[in-house]
Amino acid sequence: MRDTIPHKGWWQLPTGPANTICDIDGVRVGHESVHAEGACTGVTAILPHAGDLYRRPVPAAAAILNGFGKSIGLVQLMELGEIETPILLTNTFSVPACATTLIKRAIGQNPKIGRRSATVNPLVLECNDGQVNDIQALSVTEITAETAIANADGEFNQGTVGAGSGMKTFGFAGGVGSASRQVKLSGDSIYSVGALVLSNFGQQADLRVFGRLFPDTPRADLDDEDMGSIIIVMATDAPMDSRQLGRLSRRSGAALGRLGSYLGHQSGDIALAFSTANVFERDSANTHATLRLCESRMNAFFKAAVEATEEAILNALWHATPMSAYDGSLLPSFRTHLTPKEDTPAMPG
Amino acid sequence: MRDTIPHKGWWQLPTGPANTICDIDGVRVGHESVHAEGACTGVTAILPHAGDLYRRPVPAAAAILNGFGKSIGLVQLMELGEIETPILLTNTFSVPACATTLIKRAIGQNPKIGRRSATVNPLVLECNDGQVNDIQALSVTEITAETAIANADGEFNQGTVGAGSGMKTFGFAGGVGSASRQVKLSGDSIYSVGALVLSNFGQQADLRVFGRLFPDTPRADLDDEDMGSIIIVMATDAPMDSRQLGRLSRRSGAALGRLGSYLGHQSGDIALAFSTANVFERDSANTHATLRLCESRMNAFFKAAVEATEEAILNALWHATPMSAYDGSLLPSFRTHLTPKEDTPAMPG
Amino acid sequence: MRDTIPHKGWWQLPTGPANTICDIDGVRVGHESVHAEGACTGVTAILPHAGDLYRRPVPAAAAILNGFGKSIGLVQLMELGEIETPILLTNTFSVPACATTLIKRAIGQNPKIGRRSATVNPLVLECNDGQVNDIQALSVTEITAETAIANADGEFNQGTVGAGSGMKTFGFAGGVGSASRQVKLSGDSIYSVGALVLSNFGQQADLRVFGRLFPDTPRADLDDEDMGSIIIVMATDAPMDSRQLGRLSRRSGAALGRLGSYLGHQSGDIALAFSTANVFERDSANTHATLRLCESRMNAFFKAAVEATEEAILNALWHATPMSAYDGSLLPSFRTHLTPKEDTPAMPG
Amino acid sequence: MRDTIPHKGWWQLPTGPANTICDIDGVRVGHESVHAEGACTGVTAILPHAGDLYRRPVPAAAAILNGFGKSIGLVQLMELGEIETPILLTNTFSVPACATTLIKRAIGQNPKIGRRSATVNPLVLECNDGQVNDIQALSVTEITAETAIANADGEFNQGTVGAGSGMKTFGFAGGVGSASRQVKLSGDSIYSVGALVLSNFGQQADLRVFGRLFPDTPRADLDDEDMGSIIIVMATDAPMDSRQLGRLSRRSGAALGRLGSYLGHQSGDIALAFSTANVFERDSANTHATLRLCESRMNAFFKAAVEATEEAILNALWHATPMSAYDGSLLPSFRTHLTPKEDTPAMPG
């Protein structure tokens, strides 16, 4: 059942059927949450297609909006323009456990890896959930990551779940969100862009929702500085090459701006984008026959990317349940505080 | 006299005394407009300090938000992290004339250039004013550029003036705008960030001003696609090195997002930032004693950069007069269309 | 008639028929030299194909090995991954004149440019020939550039000609050089890589030719520091996309290293690469059917790129005639000083 | 006792006293090797200074020469321009174990990490030692990494030791090598540049040592393609900022070229550089008084960086002992095959 943040008139493009990243055919998402004794964390897995990604990588690119982040896998992704494992999201200190899972899984499927074949490039991105989760306890294990991958499905929960369990967005609870947009080109060809975010950034005083401020909402924290981050994963079925996907992923910064973010110093803001078109068996021929989107057609996709990212973040807030922070304070629910202060800035008359 | 767009509560940081880039001590701005027979264009010059920039370059950096632009000088600026000529803004096809002026001017001041000394790196950025100006006529001459530099002063006009003469912003007239913010660090040290924009981007249907849409405003154009661009120049008196200035300049993308932009395909969106601190006579010693801002203090400057950029664009709109487009249509004034449609998107109840 | 530097055993890959960049089908090169009264300079034009490049751009990429350079056009080239004008090479201060020629020429062929169509991105790269040419005189005019383009042909001279007229390489005369290599993939498909350099870098004491030093050769200059640069243009008929061409162009740094360069501070070392495959009428369809080279096949092209670049630089030296420097000194011919000192470094044991 | 590859006349700059990276005051290196039952691997640790790197990070930068690599930590290093943990080198699949050690070690020293303080950015780089080591066995543990750090000292072994145990360079055994150069500026100020490499790249047929080929040397392997990589770590006591260190690190590509490399497709070639000058207690003041090297003085350091890197690779070969590959073949010693074929390429007469 579709349940996304209500709005009228703010966005321009139509959503896909599920209004999630799974509107891109073949993409699946799985969570595994670890909720116990100080632990409130987990792993979220995004699988670009159902096959073996090492043998059939997807075209991809990344944008480092603010590189205060501890991911693994981006250097090779940017060089080769492809993703060759599932994409795992988790907390900052669990990147190694997730990476090991991806390495072992790839070896299991391709026993020549590291010997006769090249090694494999695990792709893991992270945010710091230390406000809710006891991050120093390293509660995520290799098995947590395996399970998240095994749970991957075309339907998935949003909010405080999986890697998003302990995340905080603009002072509210909320980690995983998703949305999608459709792009119609001339001649009735329709493509989709989906976004999934692991959202853990922003301070309440800066938040703007549909252009309105939240000046009186109870503050969840009084930190002087944002210590969060956001990971944005975009998928499309349009036949973009890696350079084009890089352009797409860079648009996510505009979505953060719309919500009031200024890309804080400590916020590791990283976007990546992949296409499900033009996927081939590795090394199966000297050349591959591909389709490439005409560059000027990118314009409509840029708008779709900004809208999907903005709504995905709002959906992370929309679906979250209140969480108790590690220090005893409460991360409130956005949904129950949603009436914004009425006297939004007046226009000069 | 200070005249900037009225607002209440949208921004958080205090402005400087003039609320322009000239609030950064030593920075001056000059215009020369070319308004005649199809020509509606010009040059705007920004001088980081009053001395010889070739001998005393300023630390600087650039962010290529969307590289659909035809500037000269950015490659060396990014390698060496410095600016060694005035910064000239003009229309797309007048970059060569402006660059020649900068070369000749530098040679005039330093006759060894290109012989015993290194060559000089002219810095010219541009937007396409072809909707108002007959850009193919190449009406800007080397003298136009010289005059703009000669006109540089601590006070300057905004709107449809200098390089901004024929510019269009979200369907309205308006090119040059500026604003500033103050940043107070612990211990009462106060620094400033100023922004000056050459704004020529956006479509009216996408515009959000203080979070409100303009759905019923008369449309100036019905183009399917934005053909504009924006150049953002930031200045600060904080002692940032080139890497830090790069981080500062990258925040401008969030400001574009706040106004509704999605960084359109054809929009050459380029930001640069310079500091007036740590300026030294070139090659005068093996090492220079400098100050460097503590990295975590950057956070407050990031917010200042976003606010100053957002307001600079709105001030470009605020100060513009209506312009007749080259094809006979009219670019309306933003100021006279300022009452937004009231039924902005409602929040769910 | 083919005349290239003799060698045995240093390189591994076969050359193309002409051993120049024109071995890539459709690529043409033209020079116009300006040799008069202190002027010893010019323009060299590289045309990727015979058609209208604005309407049929070629996939391309660039590598900024050392950004101490004053080119125009690279920012957009890197964003869009394509070249849409002829590539012009000239002296540092003549970039504006050449850019204006490219702008006017594109408008002449496409009168909507800057009005209904996007503007055009002129591509001009440069080295400082101030050691031989009176660079401050700005002797290159728009007509020089037009003539170089008009002179473009499948055969062209090398050495001290066109843009290379006043160039210096490792203390010897010599500016323009070229070479090519063939790459044979499985199944007998053969592709080519060509390189053309505008070579103006290096100091004689650092030069290594086929691994041998030139310790006793008369020094042409006693400068403490290299003030030169090198522009490297690669062409291939292999179906590489922009990202792959970026990888290809970055290999040129290894060629500079082989010759003894350490990429000196003031040396603007810039490489670009284009492919003549996958060229389409701009905006003629939503998607284009393309071929893309399998990534692992890039390996052989990397070796080809290094060999072609290294030989192109040596051919610039091989073909040059001695030149009188602007200050009365002589840039000697490499060819007549070619016997290296015998006691090259001995191996131990 | 100093033992480095003999040479005469190939290099120009003086070495430091030890001719290793430890000639930069305060830098220490430690190994821990894992040699047992199919395992032939390990960890090498580089400590920029003796203090707590999280509280006193060193200025740093990185150059991705070829991003076919699986490091962790480079994204944040490039954003913030600093290193805040020891630098660990290991095999490709042991990056997670090493990263976990760095995380736990930093938490142990700074218990607020991830809670009240920001998280920590572990820095681990890698090459694939799968030709000698059973890399799929993941033999490196967190304890291996801890021990390597604990072993750090101003003297260290080179060759097939620590992370270099199972490495192969141009078909010979050899992994860890180091060298240093001194740079004398005007006024008798002397600085040093040191390099340490984890060398695992190149094919024997391509090798050039002091400009000479090795055409008849027994081949260790007949692979069509290099599957190796090289990690280059540079240190200097010159007061370079992050941007300048980036320029320094990019010069390493020229060193690879001198040895015959063409930066093969699968070779993850990554360089980083740090300075031991300008190190401050994090967040201890709004601004720090620093020294900054004059940009034009960088030129001499560029030559030093190329020479130190080239010699470091040769020293990795020089110190290595023959190793049995995992498949039963032998990686020979370079030192015992050192007489090159005499008929190196002749110069034309």
C-alpha cells in the first residue's frame, strides 16, 4: 500500500506506481534491523538487478557533495563507472563488516576472484547513528549484512528501519525514505528515476517543508552543529552512461537546499546513481551495442532527480516512529508535529 | 543607500553594512553597460583588492556545479588556488575580448610577463544574454572591459546593469545581484562572506521565493528548456586556504535549490570564492606566515554562503528594470509581480 | 613521405601507415605560421572529422596533468564529454583571437547559435612560445586561425611549424610532433590511437631518449626553471565513451615521465582525447545506438597511448629546425646533437 | 645499515641519511607479516608522528592515478585535506580488518568518538597479493594490524615483508620499498621528501631500469595483463598545504612512466602525500598560525618526489627475496637477474 507524504502543487512530475526506487524494474531493497540493548542500527541493501553483479555490473557514478564520510568502494566506482556488488548502507563503524560480507559473497559466486579474476569492489556507504545507537558496540555483523541482502524485495518499509533505525533528520526520527518520478520524452517513451535515501542530516531550525519553516516545533537537540550525513542512491531505467549518471547524481544537492540544508561541515553528503540499461556480461566481447540517452534529454531527468530526492527525504520523516536517543532524550516523530507555524515569511506588499 | 529585498524570518544570519560583496574590505565592483541598437550587454568587474593582483594574487577556488559554460581561467585557478587578475563577467561571446584586456593590462603593469616571468591567467566568466542582447554582434570591446575595471568602486548598482544588462532570471529581467552575511565566532571575532551573482537562469514555473510558488505570474517565455546560467562569486575576509574556499563555493548549489532550480542541462552554473586574507608578494620568500581557519569553524560560513547567494539572486531580481527581449517580447520586472499566489501547498492536517 | 625518429626495440606496438594522428580516419591537421619581425608563432588546427562539429560533436575527455595553463573550452568539454569545434593550438596570449574565430565560424555555419540554439564552446589550448616569439605583440590574428583551419589536411609538417614555430622542448627547438599505434584485439579487429603534441616543456639536463641521458649536450638555456608546457591531443577510432577517453588521456603522464619530465611547476600539461566513433546528429533522437569498448580491452590502448605520446614528442624534436630565440640565443636542433653520452648509468654487478 | 640500489648519474638530488621515508623527522614504519600455510601477506603501518593523529591530524592529499582500487578513507582525506589515523597498507581483502583496528584504536584513545565527537576516518590502502598469498583465506586479522602499528620504528625492512610479503613488481618478487631526497632552497633551508611504496605492478617485458630493457630475463608469468597495483605514500617536512600536497602526489605518475609502466587497466595506482609541518590540536582555536611554502618553490619538490618514488620502487625489488607463488611458480629475485641485455636501443648515428 502506497503511503507517502501528502502534498499539492509543490512538485511537477508524476510519481511511479509504488513511488519508491523499486519502480525501476528489477531493483530490490532489503533491511535487517538490530534493535537490542543499546543497539538500534542495521543494514539496508539495494540490489540493482537479480543477477550476479560481479559478472554483470551496472553503469554508475557518484557525486561527493561533502566528503566528510567513510564509505568504501567509491574510488573504483568513479574510475570504472560501474557497480559490481549490492549497495549496502549501514552505520559508520559497520562499513568493514558489510564490506567483508560483500567480498565473501562475491567469492562464493565467483571462486576465481582475487586469483585468476580481478578482486571485487565492495560498495558500502554510511551515516553516523550514534545519537540513538551505541555505535561503539559494533553491533552489525557480517550476518546482519547477509540477511539484509537476503531480504531484498520489491516492497520495503521506510522510516526507522534497517540502516535507518537510529537515524535523525532535521531533529526528528527518520532514516530510510524513497520516492520516484516518471519522465516522458517525445514519442511517448517513458522512463523512471527513483531515489532511496539514508537520511541523517539537518537541524530543525533550518528545516523547510514545502517552503514553510518550523520555528516553534520542540527541538530534539540543541547541538551547535549537525553531525549527520545523507546517502542518496538514485536508479533509472534510462540508458545513461556513467558521465550522464554523474550529472544526474550531482543534482541531489539542490534537493538538500530545498529542505533548508547548507551541507554542514560534518555532514557526509554522498550521492550515487546507476542505470539498469546497458548491462552486459563482463568481458564477453570486444564491444557492446548500447543505447545512449541524448544529452539534451537529460534536462527532464534532472528535475525528476531533484523531486525524487526531496520527497524521499520527506518520506523518511513521514514513516519514522519516535526513537529514544542513547542519552535518554527522544527523537520525536515528524508526522505528529507536522502543522507548521503559520506566519511564514511574508512577501513585501 | 541600501535597498534589498524585504523579508522576515527566512534567513538567520546578520547582513553586513552594505549587504553587498563590498562589505569585504578592499573588494570593489565596476560596471560598463553597452546599450544601443540591439546591443544590451556589458561587463562587470570584481577587484579583490586595490593592488596588483599578478604580484599579489588572492587565495581562491572554484566549483563547477554544471560545466555547460565557456569561461577562461578556471583550470589554472583550480591548480594554483589563486586569482591573479580582476574577475570579469560578460556575455558568452565576449570572453575573448575581456581576456585580451586582462592580458594587456597585466603586461602593462608587469612588462616581463611572458618573457622573464610566467604568463598571466585571465579570469573571465559568462552567461548567455542572447534573449535580450544581439549576442552575435560581439558588442563588447576591449575598451568596455577596461572601463568596467576603471569604474570599480565600493558602491555599485544591481539588476540590469553591466554584464547583467540583458540577463533573465526565472523569466524576469535581472542579472547582477549581491548580498553579504556576518559570521561571529567564539571570542567575538567577526568575519564576513559576500556574494555577487551574474544571474541568468531558471524558469518561472520553478521559482520559489521564501518558499512560495508563482503559478499565475505572466510567463515571459514558453521555452521548454532553460538556456541560462549563473556565475556566483564569493568573497570572505576569513583566512581560508584554497581547499576551504572550494568547500565554501560548493555550497552555492544549495542556494540554487532553495529558489527552485534543478541545475538545468544548459545552465552553466559556476561558483568561485576568494579570500582577502593571506595575500603575499609573489615569490618574495621561501615560506609565508599565514593564518588558517580551523576546519570546524567552516560550518557557520557554509550557512552564510548559502544565505548570501540566495539573497544575491533575489536582489538581482529586486533591482532589475523591465527589458525588451531581442525578439520583441518583454522581460517583466519581478518587483511589480511580487505578490505570490496565496494557496501555496498545504501541509497535511 | 614518412620520416620519424629511428629506434629499435624501445617500443612494442606497430605504428599506423603515416605514423601520425591522421592515421585515424577523417582526422585532419592544418598549420598557419607567422614568421616575421620578432614574430615566430602560429596556429595549428586539428579537425576530428570533415563535417560540422557543432551539429555532430565527437565524444571526448581531458586530463589536467598540471593545470598551469590558460586554455578555453575544457570546462564544458569535461561536463558534456564532447568537442564541438575544431581544436586550435596556439601561443598563450592568442587564445582569445582563436576563440573568436571558432565562435564566428560556428555562427556562420549555424546562424541560430546563441539565439534559438545554445552557444558554442570554442576549444583552444596553448603553450608560451615567449622564448622565441615576441608573445606580447599578439601577432596571431583571427585570420591566422581561419587559415590554419582551411589548411587542414591528412598530411602535415612537424617540428617548428604552426603553433609549434617558437616552441622549445628539453632545450632544443621543436613544437609539433605526431605518432600513432595500432591495437589488435581478439578476432582481428584493429583500432588505432594517434597523438599530436604541442611540445614546449622540459630542461635538457633532465632529458632521457630511449633511456639515455644527454649530459654533455650544449645547453640552450640556463634557466633555473622550466617555463614551458605541453598539450597532448589523442584520437582513436575505437568506440570509447567519454569516461574511457578520460582514462586514455590520463596515461600521457607516463610518457612525459619516460622522457625525464617531472611535470614542472610552471608547465601547463594538458591532455585530451577524442573518438571518431559514435558521432551523431545532435538532438536527432531520444536515444542513439552506440558501440562501447569493453573496459578490459582498454589495457592495450593505454600502452598505445603512452607509446604514441612519447614518440610524438620525439618527432617534434626530430623535425625541428634551429631557431633564434628572441633574446639572440639559439635553440639548437636535436637531430644534429643526437649522439648521447656513452657512459649512461651502469647497472650494478 | 643503508643498502639501496647502486646507481651513478641517473638521479640528480641528494638522498637523506637513511634514504627512506623515515628521513622525515617523526615518521615511523612498522610491519607485521603473516607467513604460514598458503598465507604470505601482512600489514605495513606508516605513522606520520608519534602523537594522537585523531587529535592532531596531518595535512594531506591524494592522487587517484588509476582508481582500480579498494581503499577506505580517501574520500574524507580529499575533502578535509588531512589524515587522522595511521596509514595501513595490506592486501585487498584485508582492508576491513585493518579499518576495524583503526576505528577501535581511535575510540580507545578518544572515547567520545562517534558520540560527542565526530567519527573517525580509517585510512587503509591495498594491493592484491593473490599471486603468492591465498587472498581468499583472509589471513590478516585485527591483531595483525595492531601489531604492525606497535612495531612502528624509524628503521624498517624493505622487500617481501609486511604488506609487501606476497607482492610482485614487474614479474619479480618485491613489495615494500622506500627512498628519500633532500631539497635545498635559497638561504640554505633544507627540506626532505620521502616515499614508501607498496609495489605490486608491472610486467617484466615493460620494465626499464635506468633506461635499460630486460628482454631476456626469465619471465615469472605469462599473463596477458597486469593485475597489480601500486600504493605510493610521500612524506615531507616542508610546510605544504593540502592543495600543494595534491600537486606533489600527482607527480608519482611520472615515476611509474620512467620504469616502463603505462598504468595498466587493472592496476590501482594511488598516491598520497602528507606534511609533518602545520600540525595543530584539533579545534583548539578559531585560527592557526601556519607556514606555507611559496608556490614556485614546489618545482624542486616535484623532482624530488619523482626521484624518490622511482628509487623506492627499485628498492622494493632490490631488497626482495624469491617467493613461491600460490600456484607453484617462482617469483624470482630482481637482484640476481640484474645484468640487463646489452643491446639497448641504439640511437641513430
